[in-house]
Amino acid sequence: MKISLLTHFKELPKPSNTGRLVLEVLGDAAEQIRWDRLTPPARLLEEINAGGVALVYPGVPGEPASDLSGIRQVIIIDGTWHEARKIHQRSPYLQQVPRVTLQPRHPSRYNLRKNQKEAGLCTAECVIEILRSIGNHATADQLEERFLACLKPLRGKQGELHDD
């Protein structure tokens, strides 16, 4: 399965962006496409029109996880929640793409930014869940290891560090 990261330009230089981990671990199985409101990516539009493409986008709480059979490519909007919402609203071509809902095994562990959506996952966590759901556990484990190594250590009540 191909993973396409539709990335907001503000995300590209950020060290807290986990999309770069996805690109490093997945290699040719992932791509990064810079989102541009005025010029939609022509190749992505062709792939969407060909079918078998789905968009990972938050669903309704309690909605069951989507069946990924028949999906050959997944688009993930790579940006802050605010940026992702704007990208989705300002990209009519994304509104036509079937949506994939994930049911993560645990809440997000992403702690590199404030104001995160409570039930949301970061880009790398989405890809980890997708890889596990299609049976690619080795790559999911490799990405998860890299992702966890990037997180800030958590501090307990007495200031001691925890690896959670």
C-alpha cells in the first residue's frame, strides 16, 4: 500500500513533524506532496480518479475502523489539526475521496506539540495503525520504535523521568 502525505508547507521544516519518520522508514512506499490550495497535485488527482484511494480523516467517535481491502493508496493530511481542517475544507478533490477511519489500540503518545486533539493521532501513529491493519507488523514496529525515540520523556510528580 502506498502512503501519500499531503503536507502543509509550514510542516516541512518542523523538527516535530513525524511525516519525515514515515518517509525515512517506508522509503518508496511513501511520498510527500506539498499541498497548494491553488494548484492541486496533478498526479494525485489522477490516482484519485483511478480509484482505490482513501483519505485518513477523523470520523465520529465510536465509528468502527474501516476495512482497507481494495485500498491501494492512503492519503494522510500532514499538518496540525487546524492546518489539516483547512486543507480538507479548501481541497474539493479530497471531499470526493472515500474516508478511512482508524481505531487506534491506545491514545496518542505524541507529546511534541501542545493543543493536540484528544482522540487524534499524529501522522506517524496513523501510518503505524494502517501498517498493522494490513499485516505489515515488522515495518509498523520499526516506525513505532523510531517514533517513540523522538518523543519527550515524561516527568512524574517528583520530576523523575518516565519512558511511557
